[in-house]
Amino acid sequence: MEGKTIKLKAAQFEGILQSLQELNALKMPIALSYWMGKNMKSLSEEARSLGEAKQKLLQESALIVDGKMVPAETPGQVKLIPEKIPEYWKQMVELDAQEIEVKIYPININKMVDKDGKALEVQPMVLVVLDFMFEGEPIDAK
């Protein structure tokens, strides 16, 4: 199978990773698992780089007391230094707008079957989010 390079917006990666995790939980034939795994690896590496860049930006803007980021009222978030908030959001928007080139291996949508040849049960939103990864016209499942 031949790979192709595509461009994705950085902001898409969170949804892509969630959808990949859902697909990863499904049992599929070994060949399909292999190509799906190659796509997951490529996308995960880019997502990790994005996460590191966002973490660095957060560390530069976070309110730190005694060497620790101060938690915000919303669980899982931290307080930002008030003077740095506009620049933080400006840079975050710029980062999310970046086009990132990723090599993927297109998968024929009709190969999304289990070991017995039965179509995999996949949530429609997963297929929408990962549309760039599939090719071919779906055959009606019966």
C-alpha cells in the first residue's frame, strides 16, 4: 500500500486521537490492524509534538506558586498570569491554525470488517472525523 501526505489543521488532532482510540478498541483482521496502526503512529507522533508545544506555552503563561501551576476553578485547568492571557490565546489560536503534514495510508472503507467479513460497528462521527484516512465508496451492508 502506498502512503500519501496530507495536511491537517492542528486543531483537528484532539478529535482525531479520540476517534482513533475508538477504532483501536475494535477487533479487526491483521492486515487492517497493521495499516490502521501505521496511521495511528504517524498521527500520534504529530499530536505529541503539538501537545508539547501547548504545554510549553502554558508553562510560560501559567501562574506559578512554590514551583507549581495554580489550579483554576475549572477542574483540569490552571490559572494564567493576567497580563499574559491575551498573548497566550493569540499564540494558541496561531498554533491551532497550523497546517501539519502527515503521512497516512488510505484504507478502503469496504475493508473495515471483522475477521469473519462482517462490517465493523463504528460510530458515524468517528468516520466523519477520520474521513481523510478512508477511500472508496461504501457497499451497502446487509
